Amino acid sequence: MVARKLQAAWLAVALFTVSGCAGPTLRGTGDLGVIIERATGSVQVVDSSKRLAIASVQGLGDLSHASLVYSRDGRYAYVFGRDGGLSKVDLLRGVIERRIMQAGNSIGGAISQDGTLVAAQNYVPGGVKVFSADTLELLADVPSAYGDGDQRSKVVGLADAPGNRFVWSLFDAGEIWVGDFSEPAKPRIQKFKDIGSQPYDGLITPNGRFYLAGLFGEDGMALLDLWHPELGARRILDGYGKGQEKLPVYKMPHLRGWAVAGRYAYVPAIGRHEVLVLDTETWLEVARVQVAGQPVFVIARPDGRQVWVNFAFPDNANVDVIDVEQRRVVKQLAPGKAVLHMEFTPRGESVWISARDDNRVVVYDTQSFAQRGVLSAESPSGIFFTARAARIGF
């Protein structure tokens, strides 16, 4: 009897050992994230609670303007490379599951509401391509032809919208397009023309209703109500810099749904050392916040209590923290040289900040502003946590 129990115990140990070797460590994905290492074409998979790297994935091509989105379950990251590469990375196994070259120059993408479609926005050739999230099989190709049809525009500001729709802007054409991909083989495209000069990026509000395109060629933004597209796009913030000389722009700012805190949207002013505050019920400007430089990313803490701002050269070693009640900067941090991106942990107790030229990511407590950790990374840029998988516009 004793011998039989011992034999069973040894068998259990053997099975545990074999199963441990056969696959990844048993764990969830909700605590994971990815850091882009732009200089080496690699990414780090990180644990956001333990503040450490758990895997490194190589061979992702040109990541000089890389971004990514997550599968609904948070297991897979779809990485969009500047060279047109689209890679499906398994976070749990730390490997590339699939990789395709889908364009000549690409700057990002989105994933559909139901998680079945991945869309890439392309500069060369201009347009949007939509793929199966499972296999990366091409399902739809929408060229960004405009004018007489012989020209193609760079595509920017691609965002997911409810109803398996994607919304994007045409930089060269000054247009916003809405694509319904409920039937991927037969996409239905609505085009909104003459929305303003050189839309450079776009954001969709967290409820998926409003799409905003920032304008680089003139002061203002274009707003499209996706509940009532028949009303067309309208201008907001028209002429916000009127009568004042615009400064040279060293880095194009970015817009995303993470710039919305409660009722208000915080957006960068082009060529100015200001963050503009918009009331999302009226879409009128209600305030301006003076900051240390030209804003690049303006990101709200998940609870909406603070807004964090990083800057273009020559002020890109600093980060300003805006108190949303006081509407003023209450803290300035210096995480390192060439701060490129910031990402809050899902509930906002910490923020991770990449300092490209110091080859490090610095983690701060968002209440005390104390430094909580430092991770080494090769020229880090974008930081993306898996909590994005459950949010519109991320």
C-alpha cells in the first residue's frame, strides 16, 4: 500500500515536471505589457505589478514608429512596424506567432470591436488593409485614392469604432473616412471631405461616439459625431492661435482617447506651449494650460484626476503633471533624455515612462511622484499594457 502511494506521488511529480517543460508558465495576461525597443527591432514583455521583464522577442523589423493593439483576451499583441511589417506576438510564449509584410511604410493600426479584424493604416501605398486577427489573412484593401483617383493620401488617425467600424483621416486629402467592415469582403465606406488642412492624427472618445481629427495645416480640429454621421464633420477650436506666431514644430503631436478625462478633453496646441481644454458636451474651449514645451502626448490618468504631458525637442527630457481641478501644472519630472511615451497601469497607481536616449523605462508613483523602479531597455519608445484590450480607441 505504501509502495503504491509512493509510486503515485512520483508519477504526479513526473507529470508536473513534464507539463512544466511543455508549455509556458500558467498565468493570466491582465498584468502584462509590451515595451517597444525601436533601435533593435525587438520588444520586451513585462509584468506591470512586479515591474520586471519576463521575455524578449526579436525580429520585428523597423520599429521607429511602432505601435500595437491587443487581442480581446490580452494574449496576443499585433505590432505595426514602420517598414510595413505586421507581427502577431504571443505574450505567454514570448514568440512571434505570425508575421507578414503588408505595406512599404506603415504607422499603426486598430482592432475591431469583436476582436476578429486587425486594420493597418499605411503611408505607402496609402490606404487601409484589414486582416483576420487569427491568421493575418488579408480580408479587405481600401486604397486612399482622392481627387481624380490617381493620387493616394497618407492615412493617419486610424481608430476602432462600435459596429466593427474603423475611422481614419487622409493627411494629403483633408478627409475623414468611416469604414463598416461587418462584412469584410464588402466594406461600406463613407467619405467626409473638406474637413480641414492636413489632419495629422485622430482620437475617438471612450464611448465610441465622437471622432476628432487634429489639423496640422491650420489651427483647429474636425469633429465627427458617429451617432449622426448625416450631420457631417464640423470645425471646433477654429483659429485657436489667431494673432500669435506659431513656433517651429520639431515633432508631430499625437491624439488618442486617453486624452479624455471625465467631461473634458485635453489636446496639444500645435506650435504652442499649451494644452487646450475642451468641454466634450459643447466642444467649446474652456481653458488653456501653460506647459514647459510643445506637447506630444497628453494622457489622462485612468481616474481622470491628473493629465501627464511630454514634449518635443528641446524640452523632451521633462514631463509635466496637470491637476485637472486647478488646471495648472503641479509637478515637473525629469525621467531622462528623449522621453517618448507614457503608460499608466490599469488603475493608475503607477506610470511607466520611456527615456529613449538613456535606454531605460522609469516607473513613478502617481500620488507621491516617487520613483518606484527602473527597467533597462534598448532605445525604448511605446509602452502598451494589456488593459487596452478592453477599451475603445486603444
